[in-house]
Amino acid sequence: MFELLALLAVVAVVGVVVVGVLALAFTVIKFTLSVIMLPLKFLVFPLVAILFIVKMGVLFAVGAALVGVIVAVIVPIVVVGVLLAVPIALVAAIT
């Protein structure tokens, strides 16, 4: 029985060591790929910056157009409402 308990302990220790070695190997590979991809990141960064500026310009233009459409719809409705409300308010004030 003691032999089985000792075997279990050895298997557990070996398992911990294997998991640790695998974690270390993955960390080394991740770091290596990060270092290898660094020049590519430096090459792509200006493109990303240009795309970001274009995106902000498009969003600003769409937002301005949307505000323009909203104003173009709301202002005539307000004018019609005022044109209808003024005579009613005058009649209400007289009576």
C-alpha cells in the first residue's frame, strides 16, 4: 500500500514538472513570436493611424449629416406648430 502511495506522489510531482515545463515552453514561444512580430507592428502602425484618422473623419461627416437631417426635419415641424399655435393662443387670450 505504501508503494502505491509513493507511486502516486511521484506521478503527481512528474505531472507538476511537465505542466511547468509546458508553461515555460509556451511562454518562450510567445515571447519569441512577439519579438519576431515587432518589426511588422512598426510597419503596420502608420497604416492603422491613417485608417483611424479616416474613420474619425467619416464618423464626423456622418454625424454632421445626421444632425443636418434632424434639424431639417425638426425646424419645419416647429414652424408649423408655431403657426398653428399663435392664432389659437390669440383666440384663447381674447376670450
